[in-house]
Amino acid sequence: MLLKISNLSIGFKNRINETHKIVDKFCLNLLKSNITALVGSSGSGKSLIALSILKLLPSNAQFSGQIIFEGQNLLDLDDKNLQKIRGKKIAMIFQDPNTALNPLHKIGKQIVEAIKIHNPRISKINLQKRVEELLRLVELESLMARLGDYPHQLSGGQKQRVMIAIAIANNPQILIADEPTTALDKNIQNEILALLKKLAKQQQIAVLLISHNRHVVAKLADEIIEIGDKISYKDTLRDTQKISANNLNHKLLEVKNLSVKFQKFYANCDINFALHNKRNLGIIGQSGSGKSTLALALLNLIPCEGEIEFFNQNMSVLNWQNNCPELRQKIQIVFQDPFSSLNPRMKIFDIIAEGLIIHRQKNFSDKTKQDFKNYLQQEVQEIMSQMHLAKDFLNYYPHQLSGGQRQRVAIARALILKPQILILDEPTSALDFQTQNEILRLLIEVQENHSISYIIISHDDEIIDKMSDSIAEIKDGRMNFIKN
């Protein structure tokens, strides 16, 4: 036995000094070469248990119990002693490589840094050999010549493999994988999970795999421990009502022969489709197929060829920033990961109100500043109510909210300008099934109450089928309609 958790309890004190317990007397054993899966819904305490092993809990956390590793209780160690364990003997792979990898540093440098921090005297030759060995272990031989690339130049699956390479750089005895495949498509998910299984056996590593999906880990794990409520994804989706559609003849968007070229290859090639009022277009495709590239092209965030017509205006010949402020309000986007897309230094009120300040402040004169403040308060509180978010959250920062709450804030930020088209780029992929279902129900509710059309991008066939009137698949940059 490598690690033993006994009677671990974790809680947080509220404003009146009462402790709200999230984890209560939890027990767990980790064995060499074994994969132990910890499964539970959002808020069940899975990630808190993982963070407690490395004593990375928030400063206001109250904890008790024992986590025994190499004969000592990790909860009793100070930072100096923990530094000898973190990353060397116990390593962690976080859920989102976009936030875990430094966007300003090349991937080669980040792998080297992970090695040198525990082996400062390693020679350049041995360092280079170790980097190459790690890339082979995580099946990234193709990146040998791309160590000078930045994280944003890699696909989601490649970034997660880089994270795994960094985690195993110092031959840890224990590897904690916190939702390592949540935001990836099914094919990449299976590849990453197979890689973790191979590493566990080859390197004799004990793996603690945290997931909200029991079915994903069932074939992989030697042991499965469930905490919190048990959620059936398919059952909750069956309860979701198909979106009704009225006034369907009004065309909002038409795309003709759209292509996006990156240096020597086309990410999108000759894409054609139309979107009508209160109709939803679902776009599916594997990681790297060009789905998100299309979303960015529609918003004019990257250059493209072809024609894009919004409300019968050809956007290809107009200057978005100077000539189209009104049109910009009519099409908004909700990104995949709210932890990345929400400014961590802004409070929730400021995040949601920012769009109104940019687009609506000009309608108020200097003499009516108080009127504008009142207008902001009213609009923000109204959209918070629609998103079923407590008003208390307005003074919170994004990190103080759960994943589902952050995604509701991201949706509120997009909807406050009352757009007619909302692009949803993998809006639920980073959430557990229960929270996914809540977000889907919320989107249906919004569409029933407002005249809005969705472009839904996902790798989840079930979500796309349930939410979409038309379905198109993007493969190698080309779009083919499956249902029209």
C-alpha cells in the first residue's frame, strides 16, 4: 500500500462561523500499479480530496483525519517538507491544460522545468534524453520537432499529453488525475485513458482517477469509489423537452464558401449553411476537426475567405469594429471553459455588465450617470434571476463559484445584450452530467422565452441530437449535413 486515507473530513466556515462539511470521514487506499477511480457529481468533494493529498486546500478549509504516505501524515507536514513530495513522489494532472500550462512559455521549456526543479544538476545531454523519453512515453513523438511551440498551438489531446509528461517527469509513485478527459471528445478520451492505464502498469504508478462519469472509468479502474448522489446521464436527458420552433422562415445568418487557412493547410474549407429564427444548428466533430475555428470565423475573430451574411448584410465587406456595433450585439458566444473565459480579477457584476457598458453607455448623457447605474443594476439582476443565480454572487469572483455557476455567468454575460444568435462552443463538456443537464434545461428555457437561435458545437452526439434541428459534421475542415 502506497497511500492510506483515514477518516478525512473537509469543510469550510461561513460568515457566521459555522462549518459546512463537504467531505465526511472518507477512507481510501492506493496500491502500486493500480488505478482507483473516485466518481461523484459536482460539489461532492472529489477534487477537494485530491487537493488534500498534496495539502493544496484553500486557506479557509477546515480538515481532519490522516493521509499516510511513507509513514508520515501529509496533513501534518509544512510546505518545506511537502515540496520534496509534490511533483516528485506524488504528481497531479489537472482538468484543464489550458489553465494548467503557462501560455507564455514554450512546451519544451515547461517539461524541462518540471525535470530540473527536482534534478537541478542534471546535464544537458541527460536532460534532452529525458524530454525525448517522456514524449515517447506519452505517445507524442510527433512533437519532438515542436518543443518550441506554445500551448495554444496544440490540440486539446496533445496539451493533455504534455501535462501527463510533466506529471511523470520525476517518476512519481502516485499520479492524481483530476477529470483528465472531461473536455475531450470520445476518441481522445479513450486514448488518454488507455495511456494512463499503460503508464500505471509500465511505470508501476498508483493512479487516483477522478471523474463524474462511472461508465468512462468502468473498464479502466481496478477499483471504483462513488461519493455523493449517483446520477444517470441518459435518464436526465430523456426529461429534456425538444425545443419548439416558431417563425422559422426568417433567415438570420447565411454562410457561403467559408474557408479558413492557417499557413499551409485549411482548417475550414468551403463551408455552406444557413440559420433561421429560433432554429438550432448542431455541429459535431473530433478534436482538431475545425469546429471552434468556424465559430471564431463567424465572429470575425480570425480572418476567413468566403461570404458571411448577418441579417442580409454581407459582413465580408464591412469593418466590424467601426461599422457594426449593433450587429456585434446580435451574435454572442459562450466558450467551453468559463474558468478561462471569465476574468479572474473582475467581480461577477462587472463581468456581466461589461457588454452593456461598452454598447449602451453612449445612450446616457453625463447628466444621467445615476440613471445608467440604475439601468445596469436592473439589467444585471434580471439576467441573474433568469440564470437562477443568487444575487449574492454579484460580489463574488469567478474562482468562488462552482463550474456550473461559472458557466451560467458566462451565458448571462452573452445574453444580457439580447442577441439573436448564440454560439455555444462545447458549453457543457467540462461539467458533470447533472450540471450539464441543468445548463441544457436553462438554454431551452431561454429559447422558449426569447427569440434566439443557437449554433451548438459539441463532440457529444446525444446532446447535439437532443438540442438541434439541423446537424452537421465537420471532418478535416469540411462540413457535411447529417440531419437538415
